[in-house]
Amino acid sequence: MELRVGNGYDVHELAFGHPLIIGGVKIPHEKGCVAHSDGDVMLHALCDAMLGALALGDIGKHFPDTSEEFLGIDSKILLRRVNDLISAKGYEVVNADMTLLMQRPKIAPYISQMQCAIADILGVDLDRISIKATTTERLGFIGKEQGVAAYATVLLQTKK
């Protein structure tokens, strides 16, 4: 069995009039992510981690923000496509650990929904999907609620 580790990072501007979708879940909030797709910063970081583990480039290489095909696309579709790609290379996800950096809203009430959505797409048990959130204590663009960021780490293994 071969193991591969990948990490990913994504950031999006927050603005009024956009939906806030994180971890595949729509969260009520007055601001949302400005993006070519649905702006799901957590799923984008996870996609990058998965692609990076196999040295397949990044999300922009596979789903360019210059393509009309991906305009407004649900990031759960992108995650599913990335999972299919790693599967075709003979790998599967062992576990994923994600951290969201956002001043508000609090996402604790949505974490179990996010875990379910991600675990379902990746075909893993819920206890293989870790999601945490933190603020930046009102420091920087995140603390001033101008943007949101996410980190993801993933472990892949060759299929059993």
C-alpha cells in the first residue's frame, strides 16, 4: 500500500449579495463568497489537497475560472470529479482534515452537515472527515470580514 499526503489552501473575498456555501452547505449570512463557481472555499482547499497528493496540479488547472462550463458550478460537483480522478489513478481518501478561518458566522451548527456531504462524496465514514473553524481575533482581512480562507490536509492510499 502506498500513502500520499496533500495540503490545500483557498481564500475568497466576502461581499453582500452572494450566497455563503461552505463544505457543501448553504449558510444563512448577509455576505457570501465572490467567485467564478459557488465559492466554496473549504471544498476548493480539499480539491487542491487531493490533487496535490498525486502531483496533479491544482483546482485552477482542472477547472479554470475562465471557462463558462464552471461558471456558478456547485463545488460538490468539482469534489466528485476530483475524487473520480484520484480513483482512476488507483487511490482513495483515508481521511481529510480541514480548518476554516472566518470571523463570523459561527459554523459549529453546520459542521455535521458538512461532514455528511463530504463523506458521502468521498465514500468514507464520517469519522474520516474533520472540520474545525477559527477566527483571526478580528485581525487582517479575515478578522475584518472582508474574506474567508480554508486549509485542508488529506491522506490518500492505494485502493484495497
